[in-house]
Amino acid sequence: MFQKDKLTRKAKKEGYEARSAYKLIEINQKFKIIKPNSRVLDIGCWPGSWLQVSSKIAKEVVGVDIKQTKINLPNVKTHVLDINSDEVFKLGTFDSIISDVAPNTSGKIEIDQYKSYELSSRAFEIAKRLLKPNGNFLVKIFQGEESNILLNQMKKRFRTVKVTKPKASKKTSKEVYFVGLGFNPSSKPSKHSFDSSSVEQED
């Protein structure tokens, strides 16, 4: 609770909508997923902290969520949209796609893990359609039996694939982030793909 309270207070002080901003900041510093002058899609963007972080780097940021997200920034545009709708494919192409989308948790671990897998897999399907060649992808998922399925699918489409867990995530949380760098529109596996059986997290 102390870490959560500390980061929540820090987020409020620094003007971020949520403490999750620090997850993206840390991950992006490490992997350079979002680059200057790029176009970024934020899947599951509510309450807007990832939009705020992305807007400081990218030229244009588009956010989608089933909840209305009110972020008043000149280079940010949001849409109230179900990511399972084909309407999402009309948003254009992107240099980077990021997803912090998560299911409403039920308290039943296996169910929550599978729901997370479904949402994250949908984010990957969107990435395969909308990412520009050599683009980057970041997606959150709850670790479980199905998460390796998504990881292996990503290895076929990205030059480099890594698994990470930022410090801002609770150590007891099942959430991890899959990072895909260098999107390949073809489905041929890349010999440079990174096979990670462990999660990177600094103490």
C-alpha cells in the first residue's frame, strides 16, 4: 500500500491522471517504444495517463476506450470505442501501439488471466493491422497458461520480443508487459527474436 500511495501522490503532484504513467515512462526509457515525431495508438486509454506521457514524445496520439477519456492536449485525440469493433481499423496506421487494457477482475485468477489474454490478443490483432513496418508494440497481460501463446505469436512478427515488469507494478501483481520492437508485416519468425522465460524487474 505504501508504494501505491506514494506513486499516487506523486502522479497527482506531477499532473498525471494515474500512477500507471510511471510504468510507461520506465518501459519507454528502457526500450524506446515511442519515438519523437511518431504517431501512437493507445488502446484502453482511460483515464489518460499513458496519453499524457505519450504526448510529450510523439507528434500525434490517438486513444481508444469504452469510457470517455477527457485529456485536453493539442496533439491528443480520443475515441469512445470498443476495441472489438471493426471501427478501430479505420483509425489509420501508427508507428507505435501501446495497450494497458485490462479486464474487470472477478477475483478468480484463472478467469481473469484468460480475459486478459483475450483483450491483449485483440490488441495484437489491431497491431498487426495498423502498425507500420518496423513499428513497436507494448501490451499488458496477466501471466497465465495462455500468456505464452501471445508471446510466441509476437515472436513471429517482431525483430525483438521482451518481457518486462516495471517498478511501478506491484510485485505481487500477475501483470507483465510484452514488448515487440521492429514489426515485420510477414508472418515469418525472426531469427533475432528474444526468448524470455523470465521477467525483467530491477530491485
